[in-house]
Amino acid sequence: MPRDFLKDAKDEYDVVVIGSGLAGLTAANVLARAGRSVLLLEQHYKLGGMATWFKRPGGHIFDISLHGFPYGMVKSCRRYWSQEIADSIVQLKHIRFDNPMFSLTTTFNRDDFTRLLTHDFKVDPQAASAFFDTARGMNFYDERSMTTRELFDKFFPGREDVIRLLMEPITYANGSTLEDPAISYGIVFSNFMSKGVFTFEGGTDKLIGLMERELRKSGVDICIKANVTRIDCRGGRVRGVEVNGRTIRAGAVLSNANLNATIFHLIGEQYFDRAFVDEARAVRLNDSSTQVYMALKAEERIDESTGDLLFSSTAPLFRTELLLSRDITSRTYSFYYPRTRPEGRPRCLIVSSTNANYDDWASLNAEDYEESKRDLVETTLDALDKYVPNVRERIDHVEASTPVTFQHYTQHVNGASFGTKFEGLAVSRALPHQITGLYHAGSVGIIMSGWLGAMNYGVIVANEVDSQLMQASRIQTAAVAGGEAGSR
């Protein structure tokens, strides 16, 4: 008989969480610690969403996304997870840029960027300081008509080199472009500027393993290979979910699935106001990416001066259309040294990431798709040879992923790596006003960026779910008390 992945799940919970990205994992943990009964459902066989990993023969473990995040992760992990997780977060001290305009290494914090801007780029110190202060003061409720390009033009007019220095890492972190609202850049940039860029020592497999242990300690029921096909919202309130052919009742449902998929696939537009549906349809998905995973032979090492993160480009200017083009000119390399996984086999790994359009890959037939992946690998190795000489002879394993790959494994619409653009946040926040007990948390808009943004959004929404359940309990208690009084 086929395995029943729901055999240990109860028929009813206070909360069902759909999806185990960092927002879903954190929300489930916060709610369980608050005393709620929580069921976490994940369609894949591993937890983590985009924060995951895969293994290959030879002892190679590749992280899908790990480098890097702001220092705020330390505080969030300590508060909402464990001290052990927080203690494994370490700083990346060698962030490199190499392009036709400049080549440099930075620790990526305000002091070092101020030094670079004023000394190397000859920027007026007052302009640099005013820019950092402006970015730090941005929040979601600010006026949104100013674009990121206009923000740079205000403080650094005509300085395409400065734009490249300040913009490329944030595009890597959350998909921001020069055409997006300035706040979608400023909030993310200012978070990194506090103390630099950090990563998780030990790899994503260790991180998710520690998180799963904490979830079970908190009392969360976890089911993998559990594909939710419908959220029951009859009568304007959440009643439960249909998963693997089974119905599980719930007082609230928190979806960590793609926002678009949650509204239009798991529920259906007929359950929402027409104005809300129109607003939801206008939400733009963020871009996806391609990645090439490379493992060096066991005896091969890379000098750590090569960098932890390397933003490399042959394009003369920083332009969004160039970042998304199939004719790749810009690559971000993540270098993983033996210290990255101190408890595993000593290996050097490299992951090359490039922003990409889903349609460029999804429209290919099977033969052309495989040929394009081979071309992606070969051109990446050609480009990498500049930084890791003779890399082809030193490689033990190499493979590529595309937007189609990410869609297949995560079920993200169009394989979107960063969820939605900034307008997705307002739609995500409005869901419980449309359907009582329905919530969403994930990568939407500009709540910081990447891992930290998803985690903190999970906390915010978990607290709202808990408040709604408390209110529902008070109403039910009052109704029972009223009924008893009326029967006397």
C-alpha cells in the first residue's frame, strides 16, 4: 500500500500552516509556543522551501540559497528559534565587486562603504551620509512615487559607478531593480548596512535540521509529501484544508505558498470581493534565477581571498534588462570553503547565480531546454576561470538549475525566487479582511529581504493569527454564557 503521510495528523487543529519556507516554519513555531495546536504541511519531501539543499555523490552538499543576510537574523533566530541557531550565524568579510567600472573588496557595512565612496569614488561626504540616513529612515508607509533610480540621482547624479556599487548586492538579495519604488531598495539596503552580510555556518541542512527539532519540541505536527489542493472558505471563514484526499478542520489557515497560488488556485476568486481580485491580479511576481552548482575535487582548495560573495559583470553599465537577459553578462558567485561546513567533509563549492525570466526557459522544448542548460554550465565555467584558474580540470561535479527547476520543486508560480513585488504585501495583509481566519506569510514586497524578511513576516502574521483565535474563543465563551443565562 502507498505510504500515508498524514497518518499521524489529527482531524482538527487550531492552525494549519501550508508550506515550510522560513515564514511558514517560523510562524508554526511561534504559534505552537503560544499554546496553539499546529499542523505544518509541506508538499515536498524536505522542509525549507527555497532555503534548502541537495546532495550529490562524493560528499557534496549544495545550498540552494545561503549567502547572505543582515545581522538582524541573529536576533530573530535567538528570539524565535534557539541560541544554538543564532550562534551559528557568522559574518562574510570578503564581498568582492569586479566589473568594467571598478574592482574592490568590502566588508559591506556603513563605515566601509563611506570610506569607499569618499576615498575611492570621490563622493562628497555629506552626500554619502545623507544617502545612508535617508535609506535608514525609509518604511513601508512612505510615499512610493520615487523610484530607486531617482533616489540615486538625487544624491549621486550622473554616477553610474556608485549606483552599481550600491545596487548590485540588493538586486541579488531581493530582486529590486532601478525601476522599483525607492523604499523597496532603501529598507533592504539599510538592514545590511547595520553590520554587514552574514551566513549560516554549517549549511542549510544543519539549519533546517535544527529548526525541525525545535518545531517538534514546541509540539508542531509535521507532514511532508502533503500537497494541499484546497482551502475551504465557505461562508466567508476558514473551515479547513483538503490535503492528500483528506479534509482537516482548522480555526485558521496560514499559507506560506506563493501569494498568487494561494488566492487563485487554493481558494478561487469567487470567494473574494471583485476589487480585491483586481488588486491581486495586478500584483507582479518577482524574477526567478538560474544557478550553476560546482564542486571541486576533494584535494582542491580555493584561496579565501577570492571572496565569499563575488559580484562579477562584463556589462558596461548596471541595467535591469542586462541582468535578466539570456545573454548573461552578470553573475554572482557564492564561494563555500571548508569552514562553511566544519562538521562535514572538507570541500570547496561554488554556486553561480543569475537573475532570469521564467518565459525564456519555460517556452523551450525538451531538447532545447537541456541544450540551454549545458550552455549555461559551459559559459559559467568560462567566466569563472578568471577567478578560479583551470576550473574545468579541478571540478568534480557541475549541474544547473533554472526557473523551471524552482517551479517544479517549490511550486512557486513562474519559479519566482523572491515572491512578489512590493504591492504584494498589501494584498497579503488584506486576506483576513476578506476571509476570516485566512492568512498569508512569505516573500512579499519589502519586509527587509530574503531569509530575514520571510522569517520576520512569519512572526508578524503568527501574532495576528493568535489574536484572531483568542478573539474567536472569547466570542464563543460569551455566546455559551449567554445561552446558559437565557435557559435559566
